[in-house]
Amino acid sequence: TLSYRNPFMSPMSAREEADRAKMTFATAQSDHLTVLNAYKQVDAMGKARYDFCRENFLSIKTLQTIAGLKRQFLELLSAAGFVRPNLRSQAVEGLGRRNGGNDGVALALEKGVSGGVGRNGVKAGDWKCPKCGSHNFARNTRSCFRCRAPKPKVDLPVEDTDEESDEPEPEDRELLGEDDGNEFEKSLPLLKALLVAALFPQMVIVDDGKSSGGKKGGGGGMTLKARAEDGEKQEDIAIHPSCITGKVKGALSSKYLVYHERVKTTRVYIRDATPVSPYALLLFGGGRMKVEACPRGSNESVLRLDGWLGFKCPRRDHLLVMELREVLDGILKHKVENPKTDFTEEASGIIDAVKAILTMDEDGKVMAPERRVDDAYDLLKRRKGNKGGGGGKKSGGQGGGGGSGRKGNGRKTGGG
């Protein structure tokens, strides 16, 4: 959606109703992830999507255009060698139409556009839910994607007919479940980190303890602080009234916000914002990272990102944090230069560790299962002195970066 318009409509005659409908899709206090949530729900509905979009003030044409852009991007990734070969946009679209009317991307990535799959996507190991009759892929090993009934001990066969089915795609619907294993929820920290990589340095800090001085125009009364150019006065910025981020009740999950665009009407606003953790900024933010020593007697250093953002870190750990960032950059650079080469075991381990670190909030509190972060910390320690794979840089010391967050002594607080 960063390259196309927002699918949420707000007609003058029903603005309040449209706002209420939009809030039902609100995800992680983020405008970007709210759109993603709406897209996933619509994509899984087959022919029912048209009525659903009308009821929820969603533009079906905009969503169809986004689906088309998604398939074109998949074709480019396929041609470059990052995913399975020969995934043509038109063929992927046809695959989606034959399997519930979804965009076809997830199914194409999983099984390709042909071969080993029946007309309706039936493959060995697929099973039929005895409760609601839904077709589940073999990868759904625990419960039905639709009704959450447990998988039967003896699988009911799924017939492969020549008739087109209106059944929603199980893989996509599985992402929208509410159980503890919800893949969509698990992916949110990583998605936010990718938004940091895509949007940085378009970011602001919520200035704690300050209001907007009584000015009208939304933003939830928050005062935002952006980077001021040399010699220029700090701009008065607010969150646009239409943003999900400005409508949340209670505190934001982070005081750091990345945004898509800045507009000026009655005042300067940011639109399409997402709160992101300092860990995402440290590992995925652009610009150079420098270390600034704190006053004598202090056991902390300040990691200064892009000459502006400051994060406090225990003095013994700051080099470890910078080392992890450098190794991650090396791994990703190697993958871009060699898209058909799989990650090494060490590189995969580093990536898993980074994903675990991203599940912590800015106070070092673990938001994912503790065991996952502990495993990542131990993995980094075991790889001390080994190469991080791909980039050819040593990964020694990454365990300290992960460990500081895990134990809480690596708390990073935003600076000026």
C-alpha cells in the first residue's frame, strides 16, 4: 500500500460509521498493519468479499489493485531467484481464482502454479474437517482453519473435483486465527522491523509528558518530535486525525513512530504511522551508528543512530549490539547478491535470534514466550567467534546484545 492509495473509504455522509468500521480492523496500533489485516480478511472471503467491502467501507477496486501489485512483485522475486522459479503474475492470478478467489500468492509460493495439485488445490495429506466440512491443507496439523475443531485421528478424504470452489484459501484464513499459535500475530514484530527498513528516516518520537498545547486537529494530544535540519526550528507536528495510531486508547506500545508521508493543511501532520521498538531501529534503521561515552562514573554508553536517535546501553554491551547489526547487514547483503543460495546454519541462527530480540519492548520486557528468547541468547553465545554466514563477518559477542535485553540490564531509552 506504500505505492498505492489506502483502501479505507470515508464518505462525507457516513464518516463516523466508516471510522467505526475501520477501527474493527485495527492491528498493533498501526495504520500499515491495519490495512494488511483488512486485506487478508477480504482475500479469504471469495465471492462474499463484495458485500463485506460495502459493509465495511473498503474499496474493492483498490484491494484488487494491491493484489495485482503483490503478484507482480512475486513475479520479480521469482525472476531474480529469491523464490521458486516460473511464478508468472497471470498464472498466479488464475491459481487464486481456482482456489477460493484469493490472490494466489501464498499457494504459488507453497506449491507452485502447477504440478502435484488438483484443480482445487488438493494434495496428499489434505484433510476434511468432520465438523464444518472445510478443506484443510496438510500443514494444518492441529485444528481446522475455520471452526478450530481438532484434526481427526483418521483423515477424511478430500475429493478433487473439476468444479470451481468458493471455499476460502485455508493458508490465508489460518493467519487470521485467534489461537496461541497465530502466525499473523507472531509476524508483527518482524513486519514492524521491515517497515523501519523501508521508511527510515521518516520517523518521529512521541515527546513524553507534553501535550499539543490545546491545538485542534487530532493526534490524540501527543506532541511529536522530528529531526530538525541544521539551523532550522523544530516543526510542530501531529498525527493526522484519520490515523489508527492517533485513535488508540491508552499508551502507545512505543514512543518511536515511523510514517509514510508528511502533509501540511491547517498544521503539519504525519499519515500512515506505526509504533516500532528501539530494537527494530537499532538493527534495521539506516544511517551510521556511533558510540558516545557517558560521564565518568556511569556504566552506560549512548548508541547514536544517524546522528540523532540516542539509546542508552550498558558500556560492556554496546560493541556487541553494533556487532550484531554489522553481522545482520552482512547476511542480508550476501543474500541479495546470491538470491539462489540458501542461508547457512549460522546465518539462519542469527536471523532467528534477531526475530526473538524484536519481540521485546523498549524496556526489555519479553512479549514472546521467554523460552524463545532464551534459546536465541544461548545460540548467539555458542556462535561467539564463528562467522555469521554469508557476509563473512564474525558474530562474536552477539550473545551480549541479546542477553542485555533478556536480563533487562540492556534497557534502551530514547534520547534526543
